[in-house]
Amino acid sequence: METILLPDVGDFQEVEIVEMLVIEGDTVKVDDPLLTLETEKAAMDLPSPVAGTIETLFVDKGSKVSEGDKICKISVTALEKQPI
């Protein structure tokens, strides 16, 4: 299991999740988008750093998140991990 945390998204204290792109049980590959974040200046997708199955989501659409917050837990199926 790999717990995915929100990485540094720039000079913002909090960002809002405006769209969830996965649900529990979905299978993802490395770099598949998990959700869309919105800052005051732009919207961006958060890619998965690992391949596997979404086991638990800790956030939902409308959640405000900060660097280091838990996003989801993924049951890893690939040995390769991308640096976060």
C-alpha cells in the first residue's frame, strides 16, 4: 500500500479539489490523473506516482487541501514509482 500525499503546489496555503477523477476500486497507471486541483491562478491534475488500485480516498470534490495532506491509498501493482 502506498499513501499518496499532496505534493508542493507552489506558494499556496490551500488548494481546492474541483474534480475527482477516480473512485475507490479504480485501477490507475503511473501518471494517470487522480483529481483536479484549483489555485487562484490555474487548475491542474494530480498524477498518480504509482500503478495500482485505489483502496481508500481521503478527500472529495470541494475539499481544501494543503501540502502533505493524505489524498488516497493505492494498492501498488507495479514496482516502478515516479518521484513525487
